[in-house]
Amino acid sequence: MLELLQGHYQSLCLGSEERATLNIDLASKAFYKKMSLAEYVGKACNLAENDSFDLDAWDEWYIEVATEALKGKLIKYGTGPRDARGVYQKYHTYTANALIFQSAEGYTFDITDENGAKRSINIVEYMRKFKNTVIRHPKWPVVHVGNRNMTNYVPLELCTIVTQPYKGKMEANLTSKMIKGAAVGPKERFKKIEESRKGSEFGTCEVLKEFGIAIEENPIVIENASVIPPPVVRTLDSRGAKVDANVNQKEGKWSFTNGPSRKFLQAATLPKWAILDCDGVLKKEGVSGYFISKLTELGENLGMKGFRITPEVKCVTNGNLRLRHGEKLSKVEQERKLERIRVAFKELKKQEAERRSGYRGLTDRWERLCLRQSGSGTCDKQGRNFDGLYQVEKREKAGAE
């Protein structure tokens, strides 16, 4: 539903009285693709290609998810005759508010006819009689557009989401894809900057000419420029001798696998640690032991200490409540999830009171973390789902952080 579009930004930097510099660089931003609103809603609800949009096959959950996806988006809907390419005679642009659990043939309203009498009419008949528009899918839901206080309902099939910037915080995987898509090599970047400069056509701008301003075609060349080398990271080799870590300048990272580096120069000690399982994976036989052994092996190989201490707390959740891939929570479901989190931490606090001296404040920190992120349905530092915490197991050793 999103695409990465590239352009450029420019800023004027004032220098001396006779000279200023123009800074031009690439700019990348995520935009919504232009597509039919029905296709957009289908992707938001994870519908298959052949799934029906008829309201008979829908329930409130789909309406809530679709509303959350299209709310505030700029759309246009067409009226009038439709040509062979699917283009309508006239288009109207509005902001979408919600998807309504009413079909175009099922929603009716009152109008005053030419004789001055009031009668009831549905959207299908209204579009045909007053807008010369044929509705091909009368059982599809309608979209609330425009003023929120007015019932401006438009058939879903007539609507198209227009190209517009993506607003809000993107999910981690989308952010990663955007960063990778925006990353270009120096030569290609400079080539695109030069294309942007030529496309701006500064030489033909009448406003610049009026003020006697001209933009030189060739960029400024800096004499005796230097490239700063990457920082040196001191590590230990397999014999304990100090060595500099190899750096992959292309990827911008230091390697502990390719090269002499094997351990941190000053490895940290882990005096206490805990496991908070938010996906229910610890319920599977052998999973927790395998995870602990691998984490211990990795930490000790890097010179860290303290992993041999058995984790103090295990919080197991109901794995059946995990979200399916690509599934999103409605506001109602988010509130239910948040309530389950609150109940779970009440139980944790109750058990904490029995051993408060050992791990004081542990659940308070976890609760703040969960409540802060509850809107997206995540809880732990890795962004894993926190779903219905219901069982807590605590070992008899000293407390945990």
C-alpha cells in the first residue's frame, strides 16, 4: 500500500555580500499508492483476492479495522458515466472518516421529490437518478466522507485513495525497508542531485532574473578535502591480546567473526537477570532451556559474566492469543488486551509483596513499559506481543532486576 518516492530539497545559505550557496540534496518519503479504496481496504483487512466485499460476509471486526486504516485519508469518488478504462466523468475529493456497516442498497434517507412530497430512497437509486451513476456492487459497504457531523455516505466502489504522504510512525519493518530504499551510493546520489538541479530550470526562472540571481551549473569543489576514518574499536583476540576490530566500511559495522577479535575489551558482568516471555514460547518443551543456553554461550564467548545465574522469573502467556502475521488490533481489542495486562500485573504485585525484599520494583518497571506501548499491542523491549499474561512461576533464589 506504500511506495517510496524520491525528490529533493534545497536551502539557500547566505555567505558574503556577493555570494551565497544553494544546498541541494535528495529527499525520500513514504506515500500511499493510488489505488481503488476497495483494494486498499482489502489489504488492510488481509482479505484474499476472491473474498467478497458484500456485507453479508462481513462482521464488525472488518469494519473497525477498515475504518482505522482509511480514517483521515484523502480520497476521491467518481460520478457520471464510466468509460471503458473505468474513468468517471467527474471526481470529488474528500477526507474519509469511516467505513459504515451499511450497504449502498440498504441505507435509505428521505428526499423531497419534484412534487414536494417526501419519500425514502437508497443510495443506489439516488446515484442512478441524480448523479447518472450506475452502482455495480449494491451490497458493498459505504464510506463516510467530509464533515463528520453530516451523513455524507458514498459507495465504496466509487472511491479511490489518492497519492498522499504517509503520516504517523511507521512499523519497524516498514522503516527498515524505507531506509534501505533511500540508501544510495555517493556516485548515484550525486547523479540524482545533478538531475534535480537541471530539472529545477533555475536559468529560466523569471523571478531569479528579476533580482539578478544566477545559479552556477558546476558544484563547489573543496580543495584538500579529507575522509575521516572510522573509529578504532579495541578488542581482545583468542589469546587475550589487545587488537583492533576489523571494520566493514561498506556495512558500517565491526566484526567479531571475520578477523582476530573474539571478546570485548571490558566485558560487562550480569549479576541478575530475568526472562519475560510475551509470546508463550516457554510453554514449548525445551525452548526455554535452549534459549538460555544459547544466550549464555554467546555472552560468555564475548567475555561477559553472570549468565550462569539461573533466571529468577518466568512469565508465561497464552500463545493462542498471539496475532497472526499482518493482523492488526481494533481499539476495542486493544483495550481488552490492556485490561488483561492490568490484571496480570495485579497478580504480579500480589506475589511481589511476599518477596518484596528480593526484587522490589521489578513489576512496576515492566508495567510502565507495557502501558506505554499498549496502544500497539507490544510490551517487551524487543517489541514482541504481550498477550494475556496469566501464569507466573518464580524460583526460590534471590531477586531479579
